[in-house]
Amino acid sequence: MPATLNDILQSHRTGRAFVMGILNVTPDSFSDGGEFLTPAAALTQARALVMDGAEIIDVGAESTRPGASRVAPADQIARLGEVLPGVVATGACVSVDTTRSEVARFALDAGAKIVNDVSAGLDDPDLLPLVADRGAAMVLMHMRGQPATMQEDVQYQDVVAEVRDFLAERLTAAQRAGVDRERCIVDPGIGFGKRLEHNLALLGGVDELLTLDRPVLIGASRKRFIGELTGEDEPAQRVSGSVAAHLAAWRGGATLFRVHDVRPFVSALQVARAVAAARSDRDG
Ligand code: HH2
């Protein structure tokens, strides 16, 4: 049964998990920059993500890796314009990874249903009103500062509580701008202004984020902290570590997972789910 946007937005209540496949139409993303820049390569990848089990495709035209340079909205639109119609035609629910309202407007016009804003509405004051006006869904993500500087001077007293409070405040800001809270998804922003211990605390602290009564999205895929734990310098070699990180968050109640390597995670989830079902059968 294909996922509807409503299924995704209710997933924290139903427990159904959804995989968001990553499609970076960028020359400089940290793990796959340049791989899917041509429209043909991007569409082939979008179809492969769906075949592998992704029910959401997150298309981005600007890298947010630490130190990345900004991409003007017109350039993001030029990159997206050639691929969005084909990605929408896959039948997956399409999300656009941007902080800019011009880009989000273009993507929503092309059939995207979710705006994935890593700045949680702070980068562009016109973004929340646009999402409200269109009745779109939105990901509000926690980040400290800007990608250019976010890994400098990273300090928290209690990272899980601080991220939860920030997301609560951004949910209120979104509502004040007219966005329906029921259309919001929250994301602790793994790797965005966080050191290893912060990422681990957040992956283990999903239950606390769920007190916001919104679905929790986790994006740990191939990120640096996995390399720090496993010694894998090459992002594409961090697949097993990424699966483990996402499964740990799933156990805590996260239901949405933003991943590069869809099939390995879908398989792991199938097994973990079967074990959990057997356990609950036994417990009655
Ligand atoms: N991570 C990245 C980009 N967008 N969006 C959300 N909601 N959550 C995340 O954790 C997240 C995100 C970074 O990963 P990637 O897209 O692979 O790299 P880059 O930003 O270099 O394109």
C-alpha cells in the first residue's frame, strides 16, 4: 500500500516506519557530491531508491555539510527543475531539502509535498508563511548556527533537553505563522553543530523528542560520527554503522529515516520489526 502524506504525518501514532531516500543534485555533498548531477543520473537514482523501498524522496540542490558554500535560489531551482518532474512521477512522496522560500515554492508547484528546512524556518522569513499558505508539510530541524560555522565551539548542558526545547519553540513559531502543527515533523539534526557524544545522546533520546507529539525524523546516514566510532573514513563505507544508528533510534520511537543506502536499512528494519512482533506476541 503506497504511503500517503497523512500516513507519514501520523506515523508517531501508528508506529509505521518510512524511509526517506536522499537524492543530492549537488556537486559537493559530503558523501555523494557530483554523483547525481545530470538529470539522467538523478532519475535513475530516484527510481532505484523507490525500488529499494523508499516511500519519500528528499531532493536537495544545496549541500549543508560543515563549511559548505551557499547556493543561490536561482541555481538551486535550475538544478531541481530538470529532475523534480521525474522524481514526482516515481509515485514517492517528494520532499525538498531547502531553507529558501523561492526554491520551496518552485518545488511545491512541481508536486513536492514536504519542505525539509534544516534551519527550521530561521533562514528565510518567507518560508513558514509559504508552507502555511500551501498547506504543505514541513520538517523542522535543529541546528546550531549555520553550516559554515556549526562545528565551532559546540557546547550543551543537556543536548536532548535543549534540542527538544528548540524544536518546541520552532513548532510554536510555525503555528504562529499559520502552519498546522499536525503537518510538522521534527528532527534533532544529527551532525549539525554536534559532537559524537551529542549525536549519541540524541539517537538514544528519541522518546524525549516524542513528547512534542510529532513524528521524529532521523538523518544519521554516513555521517562523520559513524566514522569516529568505526574508523571508516570513507562515507560510502559507513553503511552498517548508519543502519545501527537508525535502528537504535527506531527502537526509541523514531519513524522517519533519511538514508542514502535504502535497501540495507529496509532489510534491517524488516528483521528488527519481526523480532519485536514475536516478543510482543509472547508477552501477550
Ligand atoms: N542531513 C543532511 C541534509 N539534510 N535534513 C534533515 N531533515 N535531517 C538531516 O539530518 C539532514 C538533512 C546532510 O546530509 P547529506 O544530504 O547527505 O549531505 P549534504 O548536506 O552535504 O548534501
